Amino acid sequence: MLTQKSIKAPNSLLLAMVIAITLLSVFSSVYAQSPWPEKMKNPKVLSKSTTTNELRATMRGFSRALGVNCVHCHVAENRRDFSTYDFASDANQNKVSARTMMRMVGEINEKQLTKLADHQTSSLSVNCMTCHQGKEKPTTLEQELNAVIETDGVAAAIEKYRELRTNYYGGSSYNFSENTLNGLGYQLLGKEQFDDAIAIFKLNVEMNPASGNPYDSLADGYMQAGKNWLAFINYSKSLELNPRNKNAEKMLNKLKGVLNSE
Ligand code: HEC
Ligand code: HEC
């Protein structure tokens, strides 16, 4: 009869061997798949003497700054398999554009910023993240929404806002503070797109229900659209949340007169 001890010993030896073989094969396959060459084959901006570590840091930096994977700029048969990438190829237009960006960043840092009087004492420089903030193109939330309003209307823009908020809230890619929607609403109001402005101000109230200013802006929208009762209600709400809102106080007094005579 086998005792527990006598099976345990050979088993743990076997286990150790299995682990060793597995580790070895994992390491060797990772090594074989490693995209990082000793020397770059096709450097046009980076220096020929760029080391593997520098190249790795640069490429990971690009990916992070744009919020993309390697395949955004490099051609591959299978995006998940490094051995199918041709990193030296220039067939991907984004790689070519990225070189233009690298030259632009170099020009800003080396030729322009160095002209500033206090630059010698400053350690500031521009990099991909400065503008891109985790996005393929460095758009602002306001630009994204404006573009959708122009092509598909305000309802689609509100959908877009919700989608972006779900995906990006908490990161640095877009400014989800109440100021963005507030500014966008006033832009629309300035163009006399009253319904669009009101829809955006309403969204801002929904997103910031405890803040006084979005109600004040919504009230401004209703007021300009001639909807005095709705303006009155929202100025009141704003004043309730922020008793120091002088504008709401002033507008409420004005509206009382108007509503009484209506
Ligand atoms: C935003 C675009 C962009 C992204 C994302 C990007 N690369 Fe690159 N990559 C470039 C550019 C541009 C070059 C060429 C630079 C030059 O010409 O000096 C390059 C060069 C390389 C090279 C050297 C090719 C040669 O000439 O031998 C390797 C390897 C490489 N990238 C790997 C990666 C890996 C791995 C990733 C993902 C972690 C990645 N890259 C992500 C733009 C990008
Ligand atoms: C000063 C701001 C700024 C900096 C810094 C910057 N970019 Fe850009 N980048 C832009 C703008 C703006 C666009 C969009 C241009 C357009 O669409 O006409 C863009 C577009 C791109 C595109 C093309 C996207 C497309 O879909 O056509 C790539 C790739 C890119 N940048 C990579 C980089 C990389 C890599 C870096 C760092 C080396 C970088 N950018 C640094 C502003 C910047």
C-alpha cells in the first residue's frame, strides 16, 4: 500500500519539472515573438542608435498617449500575434503621420520653446500626451458634440455625450465638468438655436443636479425662447441651490413683473 508520503515526493518533483519546462517554453516563445529589434531597420526620425529600451518606451508612450494598440500604426496579419507584424514597414498611413507629429514635437521643443526667456530654468516640454490625452485625435468634448450637432442634430449629440461619458469619465481625455455643456449651450443660444441650447442645458442639469449654475443657464435659455414660466421655475431652483446667485435674483424680479401682466 502506498503511503501518502511516498506519492508526494515523486509528484512534487514532477511538478517542479513541469513548471520548469512550462516557464522555459513561455520565455522562449515570448522571446521569439518579441517585437523589439536590437537595431531599428527603418528609422527616419529616431536616431539609428536608438536602443531597444528607448524604442520600447517610445512606442508604449505613443500607444498610451493616443489610447491605441500597436496595430493603429503598424501593419500586421494578426493584431494579437507579434510575429505577424512588420514594424519596419511604412504601409500604415498612421505611422507616416506619426513621423510628422514627431518632427513637429521636436521642432516645438528644440526650436520654439528654447526661444522663451525663462526656458533655461523650465523643465517643461511638449509631448504626444500634451495634446492627445489618450485620444487618436486631440479633440475636445465641445468639438466632438458640435460636430455631431451639425451632422445629426442635438439628440444624437446627447447620445454621443452619454457614450463618451461612459467610456472616458474619470480620465483626462475629455472635460466632463459642467462648464463644457454650459459653454456649448451658450454657443447655441448665441446662434439662436433655442431648442438645441435648451436640450444641452437640460442635459447639464441632469448631470449636475446639485449645482446652481446649470439651472440658471437653462432659465436663460427658456427666457430667450420666450418661455417665461419655465424660466421662472429654473431661476428659482438655481437661487435655492445657490442663494448668492445675483443674476437669478435679478431675473426673478424682472419675471415677476412680466408674469403678473401676462
Ligand atoms: C502612433 C503611432 C505608433 C504606435 C501606436 C506605435 N508605433 Fe511603433 N513606430 C511608429 C513610428 C512612426 C516608427 C518609426 C520611427 C522612425 O522612423 O524613426 C515606429 C517604429 C517601430 C519599430 C521599429 C521598426 C524598425 O524600423 O525596425 C518597432 C519595433 C515598433 N515601432 C514597435 C511598436 C510596438 C510594439 C508598438 C505597440 C506597443 C508600437 N510600435 C506602437 C509609430 C507607432
Ligand atoms: C500640439 C498638439 C499635438 C501634439 C504634441 C501631437 N499631436 Fe498628433 N495630432 C494633433 C492634431 C491636432 C491632429 C489632427 C490633425 C488633423 O486631423 O488634421 C493630430 C493627429 C495625429 C495623428 C493622425 C491621426 C489621424 O487619424 O489622421 C497621429 C498618428 C498622431 N497625431 C500622432 C502623434 C504622436 C505620435 C505624437 C507625439 C510624437 C503627437 N501626435 C503629438 C496634435 C498634436
